[in-house]
Amino acid sequence: MKIHVEEAFKSPVFKRFLNLQEKLKTKYGYVIGDIGWGGVLSTALDLVGENVFTDFFMDPEDMKKQFLEIADLIGKFVGVLRKKPGQAPFR
């Protein structure tokens, strides 16, 4: 599992997300942050699959590092969204 925090914000998926957010804000005047974040473990499972559990035992220090990077990415993502004008508070 390789997490590239800064690259995630340059990805086509993130750019499509921002575009959708702008369209919704234009149409409705605001955007509410009801996004299914999933959490760190769910994100790791999406990236690696069930092997993430084996990796806990095979290389726990690397997994700790990877999980911290996922948490950092989620935190930065939420931070970007909270700073946008017209963004309603997250619930």
C-alpha cells in the first residue's frame, strides 16, 4: 500500500469531486458535508483488500505508518472541504 497524500489532491477523482461540489453549490447555494468517510481501516481495505490483516502481523510498524498516512489524508481532505466558501458545517 502506497499512500501519496499530496498526489491524492491532484488526482482526476478529487478534481471530479470538486467539480461536483461546485455544481451542487451553484444549484442549491450550499453543500452539506454528508460524505461516507469510511474510516482508516475501511480505506485500507479498499486499497489493499483483506491482506491488510495479514500485514498487521507481518510488518506492524509499516502498517502503523500506512494507517497514519491514511488518517493524515482523510484529515487534509476534510480540511480542504471545510475551507471552501458556501460549505455548510459537517455534522
